[in-house]
Amino acid sequence: MRFTLFKKSQGCQPCVATQRVLDRHGLREGQHYDVRYLDLDAEALRFAKGLGHNAAPVVYVNEDRHWSGFWPGRVDELAQEVDRGDG
């Protein structure tokens, strides 16, 4: 399972915190997920807003599963699914 983390390039504590939880679970950028920068990539910003999100970060797993903000419990669940090979 691969997912996308939409975040700001700087000045976003929830973005940093989310990436720390991912790191703690051994999930690595480029290996388990891709990063798109909301403040540098207009297409990424349009995509996130199109999902109804107005806060960073946005974790996008699939069309039916995505969220914005710092939700460590959801990241924990996602990490368990990646470990099991779900999806």
C-alpha cells in the first residue's frame, strides 16, 4: 500500500508531527509514501481542496480514505495496515 502526504514545505507543525509519527513506524518517504507540497504545487493544492480539505497535512490513502490535520491514531492504523500488506 502506498499513500500520499500533502504538506507545507515549512512552518507547519502538524505536518512535522505527522511525518514524525510516520518515521517512528518506519514508513519512509519514497518507499511507502509520496510527498506533495501544498505551498509549492498548485495542482496538489487543488487536489486537496477538491477533497474538501482546508488544513495541512492531508493524508490521502484512496478516494474513500483521506484526512487532514494531525491524527496520530489514524497514522498508527495506517502503519499497521502497511506492515500487514493490506491494500
